[in-house]
Amino acid sequence: MTDELIEQARARARHAYAPFSNFRVGAVVVAGDGTTYEGANVENSAYGSSMCAEATAIGNAVSHGVRKIDTVVVSCIDADEPGYPCGNCLQLMVEFGVKRVLVDGLNGAVEHSVEELIPHGFRLESEEQ
């Protein structure tokens, strides 16, 4: 299953819009029921308006009603080293209870827990969670 998810993330990365960084990233989110949602990074000449692949995939899942995410898979097809999620994306993962993060690398995927990547993520309780 992991290999299939990595390939799915790589396929999304091929559709990324990254004319400024040339750093194409794809992501796949796996909801608790096993449904997958995809995303790719979308850059903008106003850099702050750019969207990360992970955030795009999480937004896709949320727009379909998902509130708990099991796994996020990330692949950057233009890097020699694994492309780890940024702090903003990690905080999104905290918000939606992500259990594991798979980061694609030259020697295969590296698996992490969200707590390992962001040990002090910000948490508030809400009625919707």
C-alpha cells in the first residue's frame, strides 16, 4: 500500500504549478475510512499566496467532509533529499489528527509520526472535533 501511495503522490507532483521554485510536490491524504484525497503545490508570484501540496490535499479532504486524517504522503520529484512538510502544513496535520507522515526519498519512503515532526503542535478543543 505504501508504494502505491508514494506513486500516487509522485503523479500529483507532476501536475504541480511551480514555475518559481521548480520544486514540484504532490501529496496524498488518507482518511480514516481509507479514502484518498490528492493535492499538488500551486505557486504564485506573490509568494505568500502559494499553496503547499499537503495543505491542498488536506483542504480537498476537508471539503469532502473529512475531519480525521490517518496518513499524509508527500513526494517532491525535483529534490535530491526528501521534501519535508513546512511548519504550517505540520500544524494542519495536528489539527486533523494525522497519525503518520510518509516522506518520499531516493531510498524509499521515511515514516514519521506528526509528534516527531512537530512535537509541540498547537491544539485547541472545538465542538466539531
